[in-house]
Amino acid sequence: MANAQALLAITALGDPTRRQIFEHLAHGPSPVGELASTMAVTRPAVSQHLRVLKEAGLVTETAQGTRRIYRLDRRGISAVHAWLDERWAEALNATGSTLEQDF
């Protein structure tokens, strides 16, 4: 399950606009309007990108009056981190095996 979430998150971050939103949220929570004001896309487009990031487990939203505040979701980021750690360990093991065969 964690691998599926990690791959969904990585796929979501494949879009440059979503990466830009993700990077903005890394500096702190933000409402849609604030995010949209810093980007070259419309507010509805930002909302659609946020929906994808939310479905990928990378952001959460909370209601504050009539506004929705978005922030990064540590659980999704942790899933990506764990997946990358597994790939790194596999790569190191493969490199070690290759070096052992050469000696």
C-alpha cells in the first residue's frame, strides 16, 4: 500500500505546476487564492492541481471560515521517502554485488 501511495505521489509531482505548488507549501500553509496569486495559472486550475496533490496524499486541507488552507501531508511525503530509501538500498546492494564479483 505504501508503494502505491508513493508512486501516486511521484506521478503527481511529475507536473511542473504541481511541483511549484508543492514547493510553495513547503514554506508553510496557504489558501488557494494566495497560491494562485504567485502562479501563471488560474485559481480554478490551482484548485484542480491541489485536488490531485490531495488524492496523492501530499497535501491536506482544513477549513478556516470560507477558506480552505492547504499544507503538506507528512504521511505522503514519508511514503515517498520510504520508497526512495528502498530503491537506494537496492542500488547499493547491486553495486556491492558487482564489486564483489570483480574481485
